[in-house]
Amino acid sequence: MKKNSNILIVDDERFYINVLVDLLKDKYKLYIAKSGEQALTRIKSNQPDLILLDIMMPDMDGYQTCIKIKKNPLWTSIPIIFLTGKTDQEAEAKAFDFGAVDFICKPITPATVKARIKTHLSLLKTRKALEKQNQFLEQKVRERTHEIELTQEAAIYSLSLLAEARDQETGEHIQRTQQFVKLLAQKLQTHPKYQSFLDDKTIEILFKSAPLHDIGKIAVPDHILKKPGKLTAEETLEMQKHTIYGGDAISKAEKLSGSSSFLTFAREIAYAHQEKWDGSGYPKGLKGNQIPISARLMALADVYDALVNKRVYKPAFSHKDAVDYINQQKGLHFDPDMVNAFIEIESEFKAITQHFNAVLPD
């Protein structure tokens, strides 16, 4: 007969060891320990499926042995059945408190011992099967979630490209500003003003939502969006509405699908990335901390990228000139703390720009 389960018998009395071995040897693979310390050694070398444990043993009794077994995270799921000459209710309650699954009094009844062992091994097998099934299902959920995230990111990127294409910009603008937002947010993680907000999860969501900052440009007429010269006052007002168009569109998506951190940040960025720290921005003229952190990050990232890249209405700035401009706008256009952080990592902004093949002028 194939012996599928391993049982460790822990008892200091040879008589009971012999009784249990004779009773169980035909069906189970047995290991013997005559003390608590020896039991721990046996478990380390060959972890059993079930333990039969005596209480009254010298040096380390069964209770102490049980406690040590259950403290080890690798052993905590091993079912322990106490086999003992102690018959009082207090001893039984104590055994269960320490993690035992069963309590059998000596002298033992062979049928009882066999039945209890069979029951607990069956329960163990069922539990392991459920754990394996749960792990399988969790893996499937992770795979499906990842697939959904990739689909979401692809859709976001496609929509963003559509908006940028109408503005004669490129996909690299989206990728660069994403990286700038993430880089600046990570720099601010240790800042007392931002550390409670900018955790790793929030930064990842900001990174994913950043490409939608100019999605509202889809609704701006071509003759304004692509005009090479200076816009009239009327045209400027229409251009500025891209923040409202984009924010409104995302707001409607929130109402349809339910609010989420991703849509919240995307909406904040779309609405408010053209707001200025001193209140002179648009569309609402928000000032200082009224402007969402997400939009403040995007504002600096977007302006830096616009400065160092050629547009139909202007030549490209050098990196140094762009840094100088942003520094000059501290407390005016930009959050002063964010400008300070930017100055510390401006060389990394330059490296990102060069990585995405933007040509920086001298």
C-alpha cells in the first residue's frame, strides 16, 4: 500500500510509541521523537503532515513544543493532535488554545485514533486543495487585471496621441511629460508638505493619467489650434477652453463608470494644468493650494517640455534657458516647492528629453 501521509509521533514512553507504530505503520509513514527538542529537529529535516503529541514530557512539555511549532510560519498549518494521560477539561482547553486540532485521552481507543487522524488529514488535504485553487484564481485575476490595465493604457495613449497630433506635437511629448511628472513627484515624496499624498501608488496613477492633460484640444478648431502666428483675443479664449472640454469629458466618464483615483487625477490635470500659483491662470483662476497637486506637477512638466521643444509659434529654448525661466516663475506660475525640487533634478529632466530624441539647442 502506498503511504501518502507522514506522521510524527512525539512521546517519551516506549509503550505508547510501540502501540501507535503497530496501529499506524501499515497506512502511514511514521517518524519518532522522544522529546520536544527532538521533535523540532525531526520537523526541520522532514516536515510531517500531522503530529501526535504527548503533553507530559521532561524538559519541554507538549504545550511548549506546540507553541514553538505554531510560531514557525512554515509549520503553523501542521495539524497537532494531543495524546495524553491528562483528562481534565483545563488541559484540553489549554491544548486547543495553543493550536491543537484535537485532544485524545490515554488509554487510547484504536478506532478513535484512526478515525481522528483520517479526519484531520482529509481536512488538511481539502485545505491545501482550496489554497491551491485560490492561488490559481488569484493568479488569473492578476493576469486579467494586468490585461485590463494594458488595454486601458493603450486606449489612453491612443486618445492622447489623437489630441497631440491635431496640435502638431508628437507621442514623445506625452512620454516625456509622463516621465517629468513621475520624476518630480518622486523627488517631492520626502517633502513634509507632500509625503502623505505622494505615495508610490499615487505616483503610478499620476503617471498613467498625465497623458490626458490636453485631451480637450480635440474639440478646438484647427484654424486656431494650428495657427502659426499669434492668436487673437477671441482665439485665445477658445484655445483656453481645451481645459474645460477635457475636464468635462473626463467628468462625464466618471459619472458613467464611477469615480476612481485614475479618473479623478485625470480630471484634475485636464481642468487645472493651466492654472498658475499666483491666480493668473485659467480656466478658473485658482490660486496657490487651491490648485490640485496633480495639476501643479503637470503644469511644470508641460511648460518645461514646451520650452525645450520647437512649436509652430516659437523656437526651442536651451535647457539652461528653460531652467532659468521656470526658476524666475517660482511663486508666479509655479508652486515654489516644486520649482525648488525641479532645480535639484533639472539634469534628469534634460536626460529624459534627450532619451526621447528631442534635440536640445545649445
